[in-house]
Amino acid sequence: MPGLGLDFLAATDAAIRTIQNHPLQHPLIYKNVRRALTRRFPYQIFFVIADDVIVVVAVSHSARDPQH
């Protein structure tokens, strides 16, 4: 489907902007790792807050084994 890659990037960018603007609104998943979900696509963004920096640890498909 043409343009789907651009739609995915836009959804991911929107989720990252939400993380930047409201990092504490996202639930803790494991220790200090938080998770944000993308709209339209079944992907999740895992991140940590270290000092005043947000570090994205992984972007993975929601059906993927969480131990990975």
C-alpha cells in the first residue's frame, strides 16, 4: 500500500511527541521502563527517563514476545 511507511512514521512521531510532552502519563511496565502505544499501528515504544533525558529503548510490534 503506497504511503503506508509514511503513515507509520507519522504515527511513531506523534507517539514520541506525546512521550516528550507527558512522559509520566505512560505506565511503568518493568522497573523504570515505560510504554507508549502508537495509533493505527500495533506498535509500542519502550522508554526510560534518565535525569532529564528520555531514552527510547525499543520500538516493537505488540504481538512480539515481550521477553525479546
